Amino acid sequence: MIFLHGWPSIGLMWRSQMGAFADDGWRCVAPDLRGFGSSSAPAAVEAYAVENVVADVVELHDHLGGKPAIWVGHDWGCVVVGALAAHHPQRSCGVVLTSLAYQPAGHALQTLVPLVDRTIYPADRYPDGQWDYYRFYTTHFEAAVADLDADRRASLASIFRSGSPATLGKVAPLALVTRNGGRFGDAHRAPPTERDPLIWSAADFDDLVRAFEITGFHPPCAWYLNDDAAVAYARQASDHGRLSQPVLFIDGHFDQVCTITGNRQGDPMRAACSDLTVVSLPAGHWLPLERAAEHIDAVRTWLRSKKLDGGMR
């Protein structure tokens, strides 16, 4: 099982899953992806196109023996997992996507914005809907990075927050980034914020902060600047990016940006997957951390149902 994290995280986020599935008999690997943690951080923005990250994990997979694996992604890790499954189907016998739906036409603003729920985000007021923060990276990249880098610990603490049912149907704060002049408004830095103990333990959060003190936010945020390359790469996949492997999607019901409940965001994934299972959990975006036990149970149940557990307990 190969676990791929998203933004702004590191492989350490999968600690609970790694322990649980290793106990079940799986060989578990969770790398830091390009631009994060202990991995290399090229200077060129173009280096963070999804095709390049897929090449990284293909090389890693070859190093591990190259046998078909269960690939598990969260957030941008889902983008990599989905692209790998589409371009290298022989490398996966099953795919688990958490908190971000597969977009067979490429993960980019031009594929995401048409799926925005306009009952929450009228086009005249919120042209990019909840993806406004993504647009802000493309228009004010250096300013966005500077705001996050101003206090990295506080930035990370403010980003990793538990979900709440009170946010259902409400405008996400990330839809207001452009009009506020940045994620943190006029302050241009995160307010003093303590870590959410439901998300990170104190020791693991300290490790996360240390990782970002090394890399800063510039390399991780550069992932958002390669939309054209993402769409072009998606067009190279066979059968229009259709996935034949069993796919499990685990949805955070309280995720204001990425939930597929009650909107069209999951429609392209549903059309592109020949064997799709969807599970919804009462969590926000950081579901693998916030609801680790439930996430593990959902994956275990799916593995058994698809006879992918190889007789493991």
C-alpha cells in the first residue's frame, strides 16, 4: 500500500493508517512528495506538474519491486494517484481517494469551476466558487506564499482544523481570498493559532512545522500553477482517463471545498470509474487525521469486499 499526502502535509500524516495496515500484513510506504518534507524541492514552478510527480512515484514503485499496489491518496495526493492509475493501470490493483474527487480531464480550474454549486456560489458574486483561493495562487502567487511563510506554525495550525456540520451549505472562507486580498486579509499573516488536537498530536505537528521551516510554502504551492500541463497530460491517458481498477472514494461530508455530497463535483469521477464505491464520513477536509479509525475501517471493508486483502486479517 502506497500512501500519498496532499497540501500542505507530509508522509507522516498517514501514521495511523500505516500502523493499522502494517499490522494487517501489508507493506506500507508513505513518501514525502516533491516539494514537501525530506524530498527534493526544485526551484522551477514547472517541476511541480502532476506528470513529473507521477514520474517520481513510478520510480519509487519500481524501486519497491513494481508489483501492483493499493494506492491511497488525500487532497493533491489523489490527483497523483488518479493520474497514475490512468496512465499506468498495471501498477495499481485498487485506488483509494480521500477528500478530493478524480477529474479524468485533469485537475485544473477549467475542470473544477464548471462543477461549482451555484446555489451556494452565484456566478456573479463568486465566479470561481470555493476554488477562489486556487485562482489567487495563479494571480498573486508570491504574495500568497509570503503570507503563509510569515508565520509557518500559525499558518499550518490555522489550515488544519476539524470539520463542523455548522458549515454545511455555507460559503467557504476560501471563496473569499481574492476579495480579502489574501488568505489572512490585511494582516498578511496567520493569526496566533494553536494546533487542533483532533488533527495532529503535539509531536507530529512539531515535525510538520519543522518540515515547512526547511522547504517553506513556495514549492508546495507551486503545484497550483500547472493547470495547462495537467490538462494536456490527462489527454494523453488511454480511454479518456477511464479507471478500470476498483476505486474507493471517501468523502468528508463537512468539507466545504471538496465534498461531492449534494453537488456535481463527483460526476466526472462517477462517469470515469467502472467500479466505484463511495463512503461519506462526518468530517472536514483532513479526514484521514480527524477520523483515522473510521478511514481505516472504510478501507478495510472495501478491500475485503473487492477481495483485494489477499486473505489478510
